[in-house]
Amino acid sequence: MSGEQRQEDFTLPTWRQPDGEPLSCVEKIKVLNENLEEIRDMAQDALEDGILMGCDEAQLREVFQALVASLENPYGKKD
């Protein structure tokens, strides 16, 4: 399915600290990558379910983007 192709196109980021420096802790990077892959798999499943149920793909993507934009930082912004 197209999801498998898109998986190949997705590249894990270089995780950065607020000052722009890359994270160096291997365990932190591992957790962040695992979390991102889990979120991607769930989002892919939800996209496929929505399309199979007849929902507009563009609307699904807009809703996913709005969901991410609505996430709140419980620790506040660090200056």
C-alpha cells in the first residue's frame, strides 16, 4: 500500500536542544525516535481508516495538522 512507500520517504530528524545543538544522549534519541515512529504508525492507520470509510483525505490531513498544532507544552516556554 502507499503507506509503505511513504514510510521509506520519512527520515527521522536530528533531535536538537533549544539552543540548536544536537542531543547527544543515545537513550533520549532512541525514545524520541520510537515515539515518533509510534505516532506515525497510528496516524497512518487513522488515515487509511478514514479513507476507507469515505472521508476526504485532504480534510483528514488538515485535522491531523490541527491536532498537532493544539498540543500544549506543560512545562511552559523556555527562553
